Amino acid sequence: MFHKPADQGGKDPAATFKTALGVKMFIGYALVYAAFIGINVVSPLSMETEVFMGLNLAVAYGFGLIILALVMAVIYNQTCNNKEAELAGSPETKAE
Amino acid sequence: MEVMPVVLFAAFVGMVLGLSFYFAGQAKSAAGYYAAGGTVHWFVNGIAFAGDYLSAASFLGICGMIATAGYDGFLYSIGYLAGWIVALFVVAEPMKRLGKYTFTDALDAKFNSKGIQLAAALSTIIVSLFYLIPQMVGAGVLITPLLGLPHYVGVIIVGIVVITIVASAGMTSTTYVQFLKGGLLIIFSTMLVIATLNRGFTTTPDQGGKVPFYKYATLTACVNDGAITPDDTAWQFAGVREEGGNSLVKLVNSGKTSWWQKEVKADSSQILLHETQYMVQKADGSTIVNGNPGSPENALRPVGNLESIRGKSGVEALSGPVGPFEFLAAIGHPDTRVKGWKPIKFSEDTDSVTVFVSELTAGNRILRPGLKFKVEGSWLQKLDFISLMLALFLGTASLPHILIRYYTVPSPAAARKSTIVAIAAIGAFYILTLFMGLGAMTSGTINLLDNNMSAPLLAKSFGVFLFSAISAIAFATVLGTVSGLIVAASGAVAHDLMDRYLGLNLTEHRKVRAGKISAVVIGIISIVLGILFKGMNVSFLVGWAFSVAASANLPSIIMLLFWKRTTASGIIASIIVGVTSAMTMILLSPSMFKLYGLNPSSAPFPMDNPGIFSIPISFAALIIVSLMTQPKQEQMPEAVTA
């Protein structure tokens, strides 16, 4: 007998959309993160370059990665909320 | 022992124990004990995520590493936070949909395989133990300055308190302890950063007048008949030795021996001798610190200061309050000089000698990578750095104690929202770590023997209250994270192994009791490990836990979600190969060889971070074994989701 999960919230019609969106946003962030590692390894001295309000590239990029994560998270959540609301009112979902 | 830290610490411990006993009545069912009944509000869960995740490694280890290695310590903050993107975009909702109490539930939802139950449970236990070690080490680090007790006492106290928290109300009490701790940590860290910025810069930090700035002496000397003779005749030459590229000169003054660092000026060939700090460990166990017997009153002086700020020193370098950008810009300026210290160890007759020599580093060097991670070194050193950053990125979404928090909320949407709250709280905290670490680096508050205490000692420079509050919260940090880890590990033992793998079909009551007994046993094991690993930088150890977690768990999670041909055998192979390859590489790494007392350069695996090899190997194992064990079409199972 299978072990049933805790979530009993019913089928999620937006699951496919959210998975696809999540993968795309993950790849986008991973590329920005990979570029950060790449600069550190290939050209660490360029991290000293002053870019913003006296901050060098290393600090500005680091802060940028943290802030970007939050911004992308909020966008992802809002997009998912919109899709969930849209599909919750769709005829197929109502038929279920 | 000061009274206020003890009072605040006791008050916090009393509060969390009170909460645990209050919630004990709600943890009578397995769902209540292992997943807080799945009824936690997403905002509470998000802050509890922060409380769970912001461990001793984040607070003590990262701040300590930034205080001594500058920007390289902040790379941990960046990597840890980036990992939450993987958790949010890829793992959060599917984990919630598939699982019940443990990470194993989710992996096994499609297959109901005994092999997965065993492998995933063992992986959970191993990763949790790896992660527990640095937390318990951090507990020991905190106890000495806070309560004046030895390291092992701190480890035992934390162990007992955590066992009580977990054994009384499981995930419910753990959630609220983590919520409180996460909130307090962010609030008080913000206060500490504001105080640091408000104090501004000086090249002669005196901790608000509490600890006079110590000006280290420099002697001029010349060479006479092979002896280095100081111009000041009060000092007599007693020997010289070359250690690790440094020339150390032994001088005697009024019968007292001291060590000096020799420098030959490039322009004039003038010999300068710079005062050091040193500690001698005698064969009989006694210690000599800076020439006198070691005692609480005669300990190594705290260090770390700016020698010049934008080329200025003394009175003209006093800045007054500075803004956050100005703070970072001033430290990172090419004409700023930071005075750091490094240990040089050697034996002299039967004595073990550690001499701490100072070195000046330009500000632009402090605020870019390279002081710890050799990004300008060999390709192997660069690969080691990439491997660490990869493990940090992929490790978060593989940590069992983080994954089980998705089962405490009522829906996948709540899981998603709580992850966003976690990213906001954790991201804000990680930005603060840079200011706290650099604040400690420039305020004369670094303990030469243990940089893990940099943040609490920075707080101490602002007065006993902030120190007491920060130390009590740091202790709470350990409590919150260790509680989560013990819940995860005890769930693996009682739910995954006993109930499901062994098929004991425990009743609700027995399942809860099994979880509590497991929590006690795992707590005792963590106490022993915390004592054995005393002295290692806690953030460094967590890096290893991330490598093991990312290698053991992430390939299975990803492939289960995105590759339909994944089989139970493939998942089992991936977990086993991931754990064993990562652990083998760590055990054969240079850092472990150093711990064994062997020559690090003779380590068979030449890197400290195995992720870049062990993660792909684990993926490959899953793919190969899955392709070899494809079921016939009619046997294809479907995942059980609601």
C-alpha cells in the first residue's frame, strides 16, 4: 500500500504551468550566479572595479544576487497566484 | 562570569522550554509530532525557515570568516541564499505535494520501495549528523565567554535543552523556537549593524573606551656576528628561526622571552622587528601567554584594526557615523590598510609554540575574493572554489531538515509563500553579515584562537546588554537549528526505518514515542561529535554538509520530478553513490589530513570540496541504473499525489 502524502488539497490545475515557470526562472538565476562565479575565477581583479556608490563589483554583484533572488521570488509567486486564480475559475476546473 | 548574559540566556532557555511543554499536549499524534499537524501559517513557517536555516554556521562562522578573510566569507552568504532559488523554483511545491512527514516520503511516493526507504533514511541521518557537528561546535564556542564554562559544557547544555525541546513536542515546539529565534536574530543583528555604522571608523579602536588600544612596538636592529641585535640595548638576541616564510626573532628583556617578526626594508636594508603575540604550551599542560603564565586575566589580546583609512591615520582618520555604502567604500579603498593576524606554529624542545604575526592588507584586497579561496591560484584551487559554490547553490534544497518544513504548512501555495518569506528574511540577514564581519575586523574584537566569536565580541564592544542579547540569540540559533536537525534525523529513524522499512506498523502513540527515543539517542551522538570537533570553523564544516546533501539527495529529487524513466533502483544507486563519493572525498581531503595530524599535501583527494565531482557522479549513477532497470510498460507506477 502506498504511503499517502499530507497534502489533501485536491488536484492543482496550475501545477504544469508553475513547474515550467519555475524551471525557466531557475535557469535564469543559475546563469547570473554562474557568471558571478566565472568572473571570480577568470578575472578576480575585475571584482575590485568600483561600480556603484563607492561599492566594488564584488560587493555590488553579491548584494545584487541576494536582491535578485527576492525580486524573482515575488514575481514567481505573483505569476503563480494569477494562474491559480485564472484556472480556478476556468470551465474545466469547475467541471471537476 | 557576568550576570546579564547568564540572566538573558536562562530567560531564553526557560521560554523555549516553557513553549515546548505547552505544546507537548498537541504532539500526541504522528502528524502533530513530525509535521506540527500541517497547520502552521505560511508567514510563521517562513520565519521558522530562517530560524532553521540561519545556523551557528551562518551567524558565527560567516561573521568570523569575514572578520579574518574579508569578502571570501561573504561568498558563503551569497551561496547559501542563492540555494533558496532552487528550493523555491524547483522543489517547494512538489515536495509538499508528494511527502508526508519526511524527505524519504517524497522520494518514495512513486515507488513504495524498501530500498529507497532505507537509503534515503540513512542519507538523512548522515547529512543531519554532518550538519549537527558545526552547530554543536558553535554551542561550545559560545559558552566560554558567555558563562565562563569549558567548551564541552556548552555542547552538553545545548544537547540537553534541544533533546528536551524535541522530545516534548517535536515539530510544533521546534517551529515556534525557530520562529522566535529567526525573528530575534534579524532584529538584534540589525541593531548591531546600526551601532557599528554609528560608531564609524578609527585607527585606534578602544571598544568605546572599555579596552585601551594596544600599540604594538617596533624595534630597529642590525646584524652583528650573525646575531640580530636591537638598537635598544634592553633587548638581547636569543635566537632566530624561519617558519612558513617568516623570520621570527627571539629576544630576552629582564629575563622575559618574547618573539618578534623580522622585516628588512626594501629601500634601506634597515632591519625592523615587529612585536607579536605568542603562546607556549608546556609539556606539563601549563601555558605562557606573551611571556607570562596564561590565565583568564592574561589571555591573548583581541585584534583587528585599520592602520589607515583612505591613506589617513590617527585623529584625521576619525570618521564619525557612516552610512552603509560609505562603510563598505572606505574599507574597500586601495589606500585603506587592514591589520590582520596569522598564526605560525612550531615546536621548541618540548614546547608547542604559536606566534601570531601581524600583516597589513590593502582594502581593495579585503573586499574582493582571494584571501581564503585561491581564485588566482592553480586550476585545482579554482576548481575547489567552483565546487564549493556549486555545493552551496545546490545543497539548500537537499537538506532534510529544511525539506521537512514544507510538511508543516497546509498547502503547496503556503509552501511557496513561506519560501519567499524565508528568502526575504535570510537575504536581509546575509547582507548584515558583511557589516558585522567587517565591523569585527576593524574594531579590535577578534579572538586570535577562535574567529567564530567575532560577532558576539563585536557586540561586547558596545556594552554588556548587546553582548548578552547577541550571545543569548546565538545560543538560540544553535538551539533552533539543532532542534530541526534532530526532528529530521529522528523522523528518519522512527518513521522511515522503523515504521516503514522494517514494517513495524507502529500505532500513532508508539510512532511518537519512537520519535522521542530516537531524538534522545541522536542528541547524545551530536553531543559527542560536538566535543570531538572542537576548534574547527563552523562555516567550513557546514560547507561539507552541503556537499554531502547535494550529492546524496538533489539528483534524486530533480530526476524524480523531471525524468519519467527514473526508477527506484536508480534513486537508491544515486543516494548511495552520492553519499559515499562525497564522504570519501572529504575524508581524503587536505583539511581532514590536517585534522588527522598528517601532511595536507599528501592527501589523495587534492580538494576540500567534492561537489563538482560527487554531484555529477550521483546523477550519472541514477541515469545509468535507471536505464538498466526500466520496468515493462504495464508495471510503470504512478506517484501518489492528492
